[in-house]
Amino acid sequence: MATYKPAKTLDEQIQYLKENKRVCFNVIDEKSAKDILFKYNYINIITPFKHHFAKLSNKKEVIKENGHHVYENNIEFSKYYELYKNERKNYPIISKNIIFFETIFKSIFSYRILTSYTLESKSDILSFLDAVRTRIPNNNHYNEERINHMNRHIDEIKANINNYHDVYCFFDRMSLGQTLTVYCGLEYKEQDKIFKDCKKVGIDFGVDKTPDFISKFFTLIAVRNCVMHCNSLEILIRFYNPKTKALRDSTNKKRFTTMIKYLSKEKGYTNMM
């Protein structure tokens, strides 16, 4: 059985940084650095940004020796902290834009579903969701992992039917991911109708086709989950699978950096009437 790395005290973290990552504490002293690590966590301050200071190959890939990065120069702790602050300063505006997007999209989605389909009973909703489940693999070219994930969403939605007295509340209480799953399983004409509604109110990501909107939507949800859980966007951009250390390719990285830049600017749709 694989074992986890033992946790380090703040003193041990400082010592580890000095001995293994050549971190110096001239601009920010060790006491202040320990306070920062205590408040914001090593995995947020150091882990996402260590590749910026590690030795690179001719292909600009991080070199590892015995499973560890190689650091050729001393690095001030303050440089790590600045990278962390620069990343996190955009989280409030990103969160605001996502919250408004989610509010508006779910309102449009709920309205169109409830006025386009006959959903007057639990059995009506179950039949509707079964049709959605069937359409998802037919409508889209998703891999097995994504389809399984979307099927779990549908199972979760079904399990919650009895928790709400009214169908209006039922659709409003779905998570954004669940909402996207159902959207992906609608008939194309209904998808297009909702997309046109989104375009009218400015939550269309600047695209003109429904499939492109759906692709952007998936990316937004990944950014949403990262920011709302206070995780690092640097990790999200770099790693396809953080557990296996599988890196994203350049196209995939660009997909996330583009969405993050988009969400880091004030949006007209956040101005309430």
C-alpha cells in the first residue's frame, strides 16, 4: 500500500525550503514566512509555482533528478508569495462573474425547460431525464469517463426529486454541473434556443455556435470548482491529472488561460437593473 508523505511543522517546512529548494528569507524573514504558510498553506504558496524556478531542459520541460526538481539558484520566498498574491487577487472578480453567469443561465434554462416540456409529475421528470441520458452520447462525442460522470449527475438529480415540493425549485437547486449535463442532453433545437437567450443577455463567451458555447461552459465549470474551493488556478492550467502529474498540452492550457482571462474582467451582465 502506498504511503503518504508525513506532514511537516512550520519549522520543518522552512528548513525543507532552505535545504531542498534553495529558498532564502531576506526580503520576508522566516517568522513572517511561517505566518504566511500557516495562513495560506504550503500547497498554495509553494507547490503551484515551484516550476517557475526549477531547471528546464532544452524543450522547456522541468528536469527532475531522483524525482525532485533541480534548483540552480537561490530564490527569495517573497517571489513565491508574489506569484500567489498575483494569482489570488483575481479570485473575487472571477467568482463574481461566475456567480452571475450561473444565476442567469440557470434562470434561462429553468424557464425554457418548464415552458417547453410537460413536467407535471415525478414520472414526467423521470421520463424527461431518461430521454436526456439517452441523448447525451448520441448528441456528443464524449469519452467514456465524461459520459459516466454525466450519468452520475442524472442519478443524483433523480435521487433529489422527492426533496422539493415544486418542480420550479427542483430545477433551480441543481448544481451548475448537473444543469450543464441536462443541457447537453436536450434536443438540438432546445439547446440552440437557450444559447440564443444567453447571447441576448451577454453570457455567450463571445462564441456564435452552440457546441462552442458548451465547450466553454465545461471549461468555466472547471475554473468555478477550482476558485470556489480556493485551489490554485496554476495547478488547473498545468495539470490534466495532478495525481499522476500528467501535464496538459499547449492547446488545453490555452483553453483554460483564455477562460481565466475572460472571467478576470468586469462583465456587463453583472450590472443589475
